[in-house]
Amino acid sequence: AEVVSGRVKNASVVKPIVYGNSARFLGRKRDEDGHTHEWTVYIRPAVNDCMSAYVRHVQFKLHESYANPVRTVTEPPYELTETGWGEFELSIRLVWHDPAEKPVTLFHLLKLFDQRNPDVTTGRTALTVELYDELVFNEPTKATYDLLTAPRLCRSDRHWGSAVGVDYAAKKLRDLEMVRSGRRELKAELDLLKDVIRKRRDAADRLKAMVARLEGAASAAAGAD
């Protein structure tokens, strides 16, 4: 790969990630602070490729009503557990080992409630809300490129993968196949439509030729008279 001004030209490295939160009802409102739920917000690689190879630390910025609302996690698992009573939007900031790469900030709406699920409402089961995304490094620095392309396995299964059991790699393949299948079906329909249009044009051309012959014959007959 060609390196220009410290960056790898035309290189693009994609790292699939999942992030979100789990939450569980405590069973009652606590007298001391009114908190009703314990929750954990997290970010992790979607596949077994430890983020610590290229992530220096992760900062979770909570609602300002929390003491020390900016929390820094320096090693996997990149997650934070707290208690509270309300939902709010928080930010997840990824800072890389190489300071030449700009940090990336993600936003997540912390969810505590699901009125449609009585087991979640009563605390019998936890609520988990998870999103899939991809970190894309376009023309990264040579140092970052080397870190990104030297995968490091996670020390624990808890440090990677979906918290809700989704195989995102397989899902991505299925989604891609659905897109390809849709394109094939669309192409078949377009080919059929083109064939119909071609046949109608041919029929129209034959009709025009027939009309021209009839008009010619009529003119010849009139001239003979």
C-alpha cells in the first residue's frame, strides 16, 4: 500500500460494532434517590476482534444530573453500569491510540421501559436495545492501519458480539443476498418490459407498413380511374 504524508492511500478498513444498553427494573423506587432501574451501556466489536488494539479509551457522557457525567473506560469491556429513573440521550466517544485520527462520537437513547412486555415492566427479564454500525477508516495513518489490520482476539466472549444473540455477519450476508435477489428480480422485470415494448413497436411498425401499402394501393387505383 502506498503511504503519502503518513497516510495509506486508497485504503479503507471497516470495523463492525454493536452498541446499546440493557436495563432491569429494581422492583421498586429506591427511597434514597428515587431510582427505579439498573442499566448498562456498552460498545463492543460485532466480531471477535478486540477494539483495544486500536482504541485508547471510550468516554461515556451521561445526563448532567449524574455526578461526574463523563466516564472514561480504558480497557474492555467498554461498558458502564449505573442506576436511574429516566431515559435520556448519551454519547459514546471513541478515542484512538493514534492522536492523528479524529475521535468518533456515537449517540444512543438510553431505554429503560417497554410497556408492551410485562416481563420487562415487572423486572422478570431485562430490556436490551442494541444497534449495529460500522467504523470506517478511510486512508488512515500508517500507524492506525497497522493496528487495524493486526486483529487481536478478545480475552472474553463477554467483550464482543451481540448482547441479544444476533449474528450480524450472517445477517449482513442475508441482507446482501436479499438486495442481490431484488436486483435480479428487478432486472428480470425490466427485461420483460423491454421485450413487451419491443414487440409493441414491431407491431406498430407492421401496422404502419400495412397502412402505407393500403394507401399506396388506393392512390394507384384512383390514378387508374
